[in-house]
Amino acid sequence: MEDLLRPLYQERASNEGTLGVLLIEKTKPFFPATDNLDCVLFIIVQQADKPWSIKHYEFNDKKAALHIVTEEQLNSWLLLGSNRRAVEWVLNGKVLFNRNEYVSRLRDRLHEFPIQERTKKIGLEFAKLLRRYYDGKELSHSGQYLDAFNNIMHALHHMARLAVIEHGFYPEVTVWSQVKMIEPEIFKLYEELVTGNETLDKRIELLLLASEFSLTSKTKLGASHLLTVMGEKSEWTYQELMDHDETSAYAIDLTVLLEHLIDRGYVKTVRKETKGKNLFHRYYSVHS
């Protein structure tokens, strides 16, 4: 397979902007990691006209995909978890080209998971957890149990990823296998939601109570990234927080996170007068 694909990557490997080339081969009859194609060539470059481009090929009776992705796009995927196959490709792919040990260092980074990256990813997962929890709670109270179930399922998934990150590991595609060993209590909640004998509304009710306890116990950890950023100055407008390079990754869930932290006493609001009568600008500050 590698010899057949060599013409596809050799020319690109000679380009100074190419950082690494990995090969992922289909090893099972059904193999989602390659979208059921026979193999994927994953090429990481410094810059490109498009952050991610894909080409499909056929040779003999085989099907292959060529993915070319910029370093910036890859780092975004690794932070946001928006393309979890990329994690699997980087960790498990066969290295065909490794400029200045780039792929080796990237793998080391994923295994070591530096504390700065870990804290930021915890903040991201916690914000997503809050959003799903509150949406699920509201849907449950209005009797929309199937939609509530969907949101609670996602909330548990973010809770599981948060636990894995907290223990210093990078959450992989098989996150439930990871969390079963790391925090079996969360795995039991997942089992209860999916296979429990109670009625659906009762299972959701029990999971909401358990999630409420978890949110309370994890708030300091989950908010540490945002609170560190907010500590840079005394007061912030919402727009300033949303635009900050460190928090822009979870800007979509920033409001629900701030309101949660205000309720829990970690953040306070500051009113400032506007030209309108009884209308105030709202600023945010870390509660001292």
C-alpha cells in the first residue's frame, strides 16, 4: 500500500512547508477511522490556500483519501475536539515523513498534555457541559423527554471528557473506555441513562440531580481558565471576553458560563451608567 501511494506524497514531502505525512490503513471490514476507505494519507503543512483539502483516489481495487491540513487547523481540531479522527490519525498513523521530528513532538505533546493546554480544554468542555445540562433541564421540565435525553447524553459525554482531561489524558474517540477506568462513577451514570430500568423521565430526573452535584464540585476546576484570563484586569465587557484569543474557542457558550459563575459567587457584575435612564452597561469582574 505504501509503495503504491508513494507518488502522492513524495513530491509534497520534498516541500519545505510539509511537516509530516501519516498513513492510516483500514484494518477491519467496517473502519470509521478511514470513513471505510482502504486508507488515508494525512499530510500536515505549515500553510496552504485552504486550511483543509481532500482528494479521493482509486488504484487496483482500493480506495484512498488524501487529506492536506494546515498546522493551525490541526491545532484547532485538537483543542476543540471537532475532528476526533485527527487525534486517532496523529496518535496511531504510520509515520511516512517526519520533518525535524515534528510528528514525534506532536505525539509527545498529546501524551504529555501540557497544563496550559489542559486548562484551556477543561474550560471548553465545562462550558459545553453547562450548555447541555441547562438545555436538558429546561426540556425535561417542559416534558420534552426525548430532546432532554439527547442533551443529557451530550452533557455526560462532556463530563466524561472533562474527567479524562483532568487526569492528564487526551480524550480519544473511545472516551467511554477511558473514563470507565479513570472515573467509573461517571460511566455508571451513562449506563443508568442508557440501560436503566426506570421510566425515561425518572432516569433524566436522576441524572439531572447527579449532574447538578458534579457541576458544583467541578466549577472551580472548569472555570479556572476563564478566571485566570479575567484576572488580567479588573473589569471586562462581554465583547472583550468574547474576542479574547484565549476564550474565543468557547465564546458561543460564554454567557451560560458567566451566569453560572455569577450564581456560584466566582464572578460579580459591575453596573455603569449609560445615557438611558435606569439602563446600565454590564461589566464582569472576578469576585475577590
